[in-house]
Amino acid sequence: MQYDVFVCVFFFKGTKKKESRLESLFYYYYNFFAFAYCLLLFFFFSSKQKKTKTPVRNTNHQTKQNKTKQNKTKMELIIEDTHKCDIFVGLFQHIKFMTEHINIVFQKEQFYVQCMDNSHVAIMELTLPKTWFDTYDNQSLDSIMVGVNVGIFYRILSAREKSQKIHLVYSLDKNDSLAFHLTSENSKTVFDKHFEMPLIDIDAEFMSIPNMEYQAEMTLAATQFHGIVHQLKMFGDTMDISCSENSIVLASQSNNQGKMSVEIKIEDLTEFSIEEDKTLELSFSLGYLHNILQYHKLVSDVSLGFSDSTPMCLRYHLGGVSVAMATDEADNNSPEDPAQAEVEAECVPSLKFYLAPKLNDD
């Protein structure tokens, strides 16, 4: 530490033995102002020395604050429940039939994915609210969107052991990769695994899909519907559906393989509704339906919605309860504000597919 020494020398005039009253007053005020000037110089240089030290201290403090703020700006999610971990891994297993790359959006209130196949025939929409996760913390001021390769994403998740939890971390100060941590507690035979996956830029826009009521809606066992579609696919490429108040018939045919039809009794469905006196005649690709129904092992029920000249909606409910229970709970607890009710409806954990109908040549 250096100290600057300032020496101020003042010559104070003394009083003479014989002096007039005027001269005495002059010497008095001269000595007073000289002493005051000396004090001013002392305080001036002392304060200047303190100011030169202060900016260094403030700069270090500001740097620490900025560094702490930067480290805290990130997104992380944790899934500890074993069943939900299995669902999360399974959700990304079959997306490859739709596309190789997807944008994942970490919104403030939900985890969201939407993608379309290359032929623009089908759309997939995945919604997982923050409450579905054990930890979901988006510390950014807005949504965070990252582009990933579906194959690499699933390859990392499939390395998880049954007892391991899933931990994803995205840091804004390292925004070119996504970190995965597959860890378990109190296990001597399972080792923790850590991954870093490079991110990619995907130029894709999300479709705005409004909530709508379909002319016919039904809910049935996912495994049962998957089996029907698998058998129909052996006889043709197209599933023809005829739906009325009294019966539901699914059929497929080809010149070489013949024809197959399945009649589904209304009383065998978990849920069914249709507009009065309405009969629907629609056709859909069995190849796409077969791929969409690869998710049948994740849930117990699947819901279908049909309308004339409109893509069918196939929904898997991922909330751990039946679709009927979830619908009743949403109706009973719906808020008075319609806008808030729409937001809550969008935040229901679900995997949806929209499949365009085949047009008749006629």
C-alpha cells in the first residue's frame, strides 16, 4: 500500500510589539485563512486517494454478480418416478417414423414437441405440463427451444437402467449442447452415466391446432385397437371406417389378399358419442395408423375423434388415470375464466396424432 505525503508549509506572521489596531486585525485574519487553506488541501488529497481504490473493489463485486447470474440461467428437468421414466423413454422411441429431427420447446409451464412427417400427412403433438415432472425449472424469461436428432436423443435415454432417474440440463452459457444425467442412489451395481448431445438448428414452424369437437368420438383399449389395425394391414393399405349410432365397422381389402372387416359393438367401448342421425364414411392409411399405434404399450386406453373431411385425432392420455376420469375432473374443476380453462386443457399430459383422411377417387 502506498501513501502520498503532502507537506504544506505556511509562514504565519507574528505580531509586533508595537502595532496599530488595524495591523493586528490583518495578521489575525491572515493566519486564520492560511490555517483553513491547509485543512482544505489535506481533506482534498485524502478523499482523492480513497476514490482511486473504490472502482477496483466495485468491479470485482460486479463481475461476481454477473457470473452468478449467468450460471443460474438454465433449464433443467428431473424424472424420478420409474413408470414415468419408462414413458418418457418410450415417447421418443418411434418418432423416427415421422421425422429424424425435432424441436423441443421448454415452455414456462410445459414441455412441448410438435412435428410433421415428410409427406405432410400426419402431425404429432406431445404435451407434458411441469407438474408431470418431479422437477421442472425454466429460469429463462421466455421459452427455450432446442433442435435435436431423434435417434441420438433416444439412444441416450435407452442407456438408462431401470433404477436410474432422468436429469436433463440446458445452460444458456453453453447453448450448443444438452446434458443428460442418468443416476441412481444406493446402488453398487448400477453406475451413473453422463452424456452431452450436440444441438442443431431446425428451420420449422409450428402448426396452430385449435381444440375442436368431433362428430364422433370413442375410447377403447389401446392394445386391442393396435391388434385390429395390425390384422387389417395384412389385407390392404387402407382402413375404411363406417360409424353410426348403431354400429362401427372397420375394413380393409386388396385384389390379391382379399378382404377383412371388424364390427365393434358400441357397448364394448369405454366411451362413445356421435351426432344424432349421423353416419361417417372415412378412409385412412393403415401404414400410418400402424406406426402411430406403436405407442400402445405406454397407456391403457386410446381416444379417437372423427369428422367429415377432417383429420382424425388419436390421443394417448399420459396422466396416469383413464381418459374418462381426466375429462370428468377437468369438467368439475374448470375455472370460470374461459381463457384459463383453455390453457389448462392444453396442459393435460397427452400424446396426440392428427392423420389426414384418404380422398376417394370419385
